[in-house]
Amino acid sequence: MNLRRVEEWDFAHDWRRFWWVGPPLVLAGLIFVLITLFRDEEAVVQDRLRRAFETGASPRVDVRSHAGRIRIIASETSGVVLTGSRRGIGDTENDAFEALTTLQTRMNGDDGNVRIVSAPTGQVEGRSELVLELRVPPGATVFIDQGSGPVTVEGVLGDMVVSVLDGDITVELPQGHGFRLDGGGTLASDFPLQLEGAGPGSGFVTRDSAPQQALRLNALRNRVIIREQD
């Protein structure tokens, strides 16, 4: 570099006198890119789940979880079949294992209904989540309270109350099905809807079919998506 030119930049009264900031910023940017490209993936430790619960044709299915993914599918099987995993995630395998050990999950189906509650019992370096798939009778009623992560319900014709703090709610229903909807979030629906009522008790109803089902769907920060099944 021309030393005379550098000396001129040092005594300049505009942006040129800060020339020395450039090289460190470029170096820092290169280091950040290299770390991002070559850092190891997070460690995951999981405990696989499989349970079957005897129920009637219209059980209440109640799931409360702090984080993860929940998928509920209507099935002609008798009872409720649960598969999935409890997962610990961290920068190291030790962090992931510690996160998993602090995740307390309780499952109960003794009264013909199914209740699942999952939450961490302490603060650790890693994080934990519950990943569930539940196959339920079509007439089940569904109650879900989820902290973060998506919830999907497919083909269930019983009433639903679903609340998610941070994640999308997706509901798939048969073509031509009628329902009444209230709740919150950014709504996207394949079904034509019209507003019914005014004030706190107002909601949407299907325009072309009489309501057969009540949906209360709250995606507090995300979307409520209602799709027609193929």
C-alpha cells in the first residue's frame, strides 16, 4: 500500500480517515462464514414412544406440550395409537441427554380418554421437545395446548380447541364439510366462510354447508390453515 496515500487518508476530514476499520471487518466476516459452514450439527438424543389406549368411538384427546410437533390423524382403528419420541437437543451429546432427562412426560388413558402432558422440570444448557403422531377415531374431540411448534389435525370430525403460542395450526377436513370457527391468527381457508354474529361471540361459519363441528383455533403468532382433503 502506498504510505503517502495512507497518511493522506489519516488526515482526511471525511469517511477516508476510518480506512483502518475495513480490514478487521472483512476478516471477521470471513471467520463467521467459515464457522457457519463447518460447525457441527446439534446433538440429538431421543426416547422413542409407542402406546395404545382403549377408547370408545368419541374419546377426548388432550395434549399439553411446551415444544415440538403434534400430528393427529383420524383412523378407523379402535382406540388411540400413539407413536413419536421425546427429544433432547444440545451443542453436545451431554447437553442433549441432560435436556432429555429433565423432560417429564405423563400419559394417561385409563378412563377411555387420553391425556398427555409434557414439560421440562429444570433449566439446562440444551432444549427438549415432544414429537407425537396420534391416530384417533374420527369422532374424537381434540384439545391441544402447545408452546412452540406446529400442530396438524387431519380428518377429525369432533370439536377442537387448539392453542399454539408460536407455530402454525393446520386442520384438514372433508370436502363440503360444515363447521363454525373462532379463535385468532392469520386465517387461510379452502372453505368459503362468512362472518356470523358480532362482538365477542362472533365467528365464521361455512357458507355452503351447515355447521357440524365447532373449531376454536388460536395461533397467537402464526397462521390458522384449513384445507380440504383430497
